[in-house]
Amino acid sequence: MAGRTELLGIFQKTAAEIVEREFPNISEKTAISELGIDSLGMLEIVGSMERQLKIQLPDEALATIQTVEDLLNLVEKKSGPAGRSAV
Amino acid sequence: MSPSPSARPCVPGDTARQARLYEMYKTFFDKAEEERRWNPFRDIPYEKINAGVPDSLIVVAETFCCVESYLPDYVSKGINVVRPYFGQAWFSANWAYEESKHSVALLEYLLRSGRRTPEAMWDLQTRLMRVEWELPFETARRMTIYGCFQEMATFVIYVKQEQTAKTQGDECLATIFRLNARDEIAHCRFYEDVVKVLLEEDREGTLRDIAHVAKHFQMPGVGIVPDYDARVKIMREEGKVDRAVFLQKVFFPVLKYLEVTRQELQQAVLSDREERRTHAAE
């Protein structure tokens, strides 16, 4: 299971690939909207992280993501031994 | 994102699609005639206007009126994109009639409430018509998909503003928002049903177009309605519409109705990106 720092790194790298620019100074408290990532961009990032981590986040939870922390919390919850779904 | 090479083009003479779209139009029209017709001069309780509602709510009503006022552009450009398909073109004609009532009802409200003068509203109309709305997408398929998201978003916003108007004790404005919302969701359903047909015909291409439209989606007033950013800020604050609401109430419900999963859409995005990289490398 990836640690928190590693998850943040995965998010940074994935976001950079999808949005095609770097995000060097992200913290967990950063709002997604401040990163200039639109709704579909965020869904693409989530989708890519799901594939990398072999998890699946529920659609209804994605609408609640406001900050990087919100996303990492969801990912961490799903990544734990009890949270993994058969993918 | 370029159209998939395997996309089936809209061509006149596509008998199966013509027949299906006509049946869909007949159902839509018949139901509208039976259940949904209303008269903006007779069926709105203008006597129940609350002339003391906050300015912010008047700005909301005026902004809706502005956006709806580009009807000549929506109709003329939109109907030509779907012209080859009788059922969808005739739907567009009926859509124009239904949408025309929205701006009329809002204009009447603004004038009869005394919150806007005739001079101010006609001056505003003149300013609005100095700019033309342009099609955001070039194909009938993409415009139909756009219609799904745009009509659903407009429905959601109207419903939220109806609640605000009720809270502010303006039964007239609440009624206008409710009737407008009822039309918008009916329009959304028609577009969604057409997209279901398109998905049956060319799922891969239609998925790519859904992803493309979602990525580049903007509401129709962006860039043309005067002071749009300031107006939208007020509307968002009044109606509490934000990214979360867009995903929860617009994007995911449309996907669910179309029986398209988020994962399928993402796969279409990836495939399209790979294809573009391959073409760029050649």
C-alpha cells in the first residue's frame, strides 16, 4: 500500500501528464480549482490513479473532492486491505 | 480531439436513423402537447410578483433572459447542423417555440415587477444582439451531446433558483423557473435519447465525442452576455452551483442515462490520445 507522500507524488506526476504542465508546489491543502484543473481533467486524473493503484472509487464520492487531501483520503481508504475492490 | 476515423457520418438517406428520430420526435411532440404547453401571458401569476426581492435574484432572472435571448442564433445555427434528419430538425423547430417562451416570461417579469424599465431592457436586447452566438462544436453528434449537458445544467440551475425564489416569497418568479425547468429536462431527455441511438451505431466514436464535449463544455452565455463572469458569480452564490453540483447533478446523471460508465469514457480519452500521438509521430 502506497504511503501518503508516495500518493501525493503519484497525484503530482499523473496531473502533470494529463494536464501537460508541472505542479511543483502542491500540498494536500491545495484546492483542485486552484490548480486550474477542470472537472473532466480531475476525472481523468482519478481514472489514471485508479488504474495505477488498482482501485475503483465510487462516482458519488468524486463530486465531494475539493482539495488534494480529499482525493488522497479517498484513495487511501480504497487502497487499504479492506478497501480494495476486485479490479 | 479529431472525430474517430470509424465515425459513421450523418448522411441524408440514412433510413433507419431517420425512422427512429421521427418516432422519437412524434413521442416528444405528442407528450409536450398533452402535458407541457403553457402560455407566458396567461399561465404566469404575475399578480404574485414580490417586487422587493433582492437585487441578486433580479440579476439571476435578467441573466437567464439574456442567455435565452440568443434564440435566433441557437435556432438558425443549431437547426442547420441537424438539417439532414427530419425528426431532429423538427424537434429543433419545436424546441425553438418552447425556448422562446422562457425569455418572454422572464422579460414580462422584469418589466411588470418594475425592477427593470422598458428602455433598459430594449437597450440590453440591442447590446446582446451586437454579438452572435457561434456553434461550440461542428458536428450534429457533438452538438446533440452538448445539448444533453447544457439542457441538464440549465434544468439544475432553474430548479435551484426556483427554490430561491420561493424562499424570497416570489411565487411568480418561482413559477417561471419551474415551467422553464420542466421544458429543459424534456429537451435534455430528447437529446439523450438521440445520443443513445448514436451510441448504438458507433459506440467508440460517440464515446470519444462525449469526452471531447465534456472537456470543452461551456454554458452558452460565456463570452457573449455582457458582464457574464460577474453574473455567473451571483448565480452561483444564489443557487449554490459549483463543480460538485455539476458532477453530481449534471455529468454523472447524463452518463447514467446514456448507460456510459466513467471508465469507458476514460478509455475513449486514452485511445484518442494514443491515436493523436501516433498521427503526430508519423
